[in-house]
Amino acid sequence: MNRQGSNAPPVSSHQTCSIGQVRQIVRHHLQALWRRPSEACVLPPLMIWGPPGVGKSAVIYQVCAEEGIEFVDVRLAQREPVDIRGLPVPRDDGVHWLVSAEWPRGGRGIIFFDELTASDRSLQVAAYEFILDRRLGDLYRVPDGWYLCAAGNRTADRAVALTMSSALSNRFCHLDVEVELEDWVAWATARGVHPQVIGFIRFQPHLLFAMEGDLQQGWPSPRSWERVGLELEQAEQDGLDEILLRAIVQGLVGPAATTEFFAYRAAATELPMVEAMLKGNAPLEIPERPDQRYALCAAAAHYASRDTALLPGLLELTLSLTSDFAALCVMDYLHGGGEHQVAERARTLFALPTFEDWRRRHGPTFRARFVSVGDTPPTDPSR
């Protein structure tokens, strides 16, 4: 698997996972837990390792939202041991313990211990029994429908990270997370992240994640680029001055990435109205510059994802592109509704009369792009 971002901190020789693969493993363990709830103590909880801003906590929350289950977020570094173990209360017959009301009493969900490696040893000790045995003595037992996960930074990530005891470490199934371009683009497209951000990251993939420069201020990460996309949307709605927008973006991703992004943004704004081209209300114009082609493809996939009436225009547009850009554009459209809609979108797209021409011209490249990122095309357009 290709690692995106040459400036990422070194990791161990362990196999790494993308955020998408973490999502699949979490779902796999949830299904295993729900099939055999009596074996909840045997199924290992997950410990997700990775640098800040790559989406470690977000992926757990998203899985819970997609599965329709509950989510309990425990920021361990911000807690006290009594928050985990309970509060001792003296009574006439001795000391009784009051267990936190946040711990679930039934149903299904995930209890997520975030920032585990940023917590001191006393907090880790307090979490031992909960994570190791899914219980707090005789006071509380984790319901069988609940899965346990944790996340933290490695010492190489230049973030707050303390060592984990061997006893606690041995209980987890450990996953090292990497930043993976195609995985992030698929997620960002499905989330509706601003197409200028997606197109820019396609054009400059090394800036998706770059821990360099002054890390006390903004620097590029998947999390900060999502926030850039939100700021662009707000700026367009409010008519924010470009100078002010640039200051905001710099505060999120730093000066170097901001300079690159606004150069790309200037080129992207020179494009003709992409939505009008897809509607047939403007002539098709294919730019020669690579940055503008990335911008064109990102915008076309964005608009078609939100209006299926624009699909014929999307195919017509991509018939005028080289196969690499055409495959990229259609792939981003397919991912625009999330992974659960890829097959449905593919059936709609491949049923269009003009798709046969598209298949002959771009099918092999389209299939190769899917396979290169470890995915299976929803159908085989190369035949």
C-alpha cells in the first residue's frame, strides 16, 4: 500500500491500515460480538495508533452513526481515576461506590477511550479492569452488546504520548493508521467536502498530511483540510473577503500549504461554469493545465453526486478527457454517496446509453484505478 505524505513521521515495521480498513475491522468485530455476545470477554478491543488529525476518533463515531448504535466518548487524559472506577461514599455499614451514569446499562454501542496514551499512569491503571475484564469489580459490567476501542498517538508523532504498560498493551489488538489518499478522497467526497479542497489534494497529495514547520500553529492534516472545506462554504455564503479567508486557511494548514492552495484556487476559479457544462447550457471546455483539470473533475463529480440528471453530462465531459482523469472523475462520483451507495450509483451510471462508448475508451484505466487502491469495481467495464 502506498503511503501518502513523505513528511509523515516514521512508524514501526508493523503493517499499517488506512482509516477505511480500520472502519472495516471495527464493523467486523461488532458483527462478531453481536453474533456471540457470550464471548464478549474473548474478543479483543482495538487500540488505534496514529498521528493527530488523521481521523482516528472520527472513524469510530462514524461507524456508530452508520450502524445506528450508541457512542460513549471517554477522553481519558481529561478525567480523574474516580471518573472510571467510581466515587467512594461512606455509609453506616462501610464504603459504597457510585458508578458513573455514563457507562451503558444495555443496548449496543462502542465505548471509546480517546487519548489513551496522553493519560498518566494512574488513569491507565484505573482503566485496566474496565478494558481487561469489561467490568468494575462487582459494581458494574459492560453489557455484551458493547465493544471497546481506544486511540492514541505514538511517541514518534510529536504529540503528547506516554508509554503504555505491557499488561494493558497485551489486551488490545493494535492497529497502526496511515494517511491514504484514495481513502480520504472517497470519504471527503461522500461527506460533501468542498470540491476545491478535494481537487487540490488530488493535485498535491503530499499536502494531505505534512507534519512540518511550526506544529504549534496550523499544519496540513485530513482534519484541518475538512475544516478548510467548511470555511470555503461559509465564505461563499457570506461573501467573505478573500484576504480574510486566506488568513483563516493559514490558521488551519499553515503558510506554505495556504500559498499552494490559493494558487490552485485562483486557477480553479478561471474555469467555465462546470454545472452549466454538465447541463448542456455551456460548451465543453477542457483545460490544458493539470491543476485546472483536477479542479474540473472534482467539481463535475461534486455536482453529479447531488443531481443524477447531470450524469449524461458527466459522461460526455469525461469522454473528452484522457483516461486517467476520466476514471478519477467517475470514481469520485461513485463514492459521492458513501460506500453503501457505490453499487447503486454504478448501476445507474452504467445503464446510460453513452456508457458503452465510455467503457471502450476508459474502461481498462477505470478498473486499474479501483484495483490499485485495493477495491473491487462494482462491475467490470473493461470487458
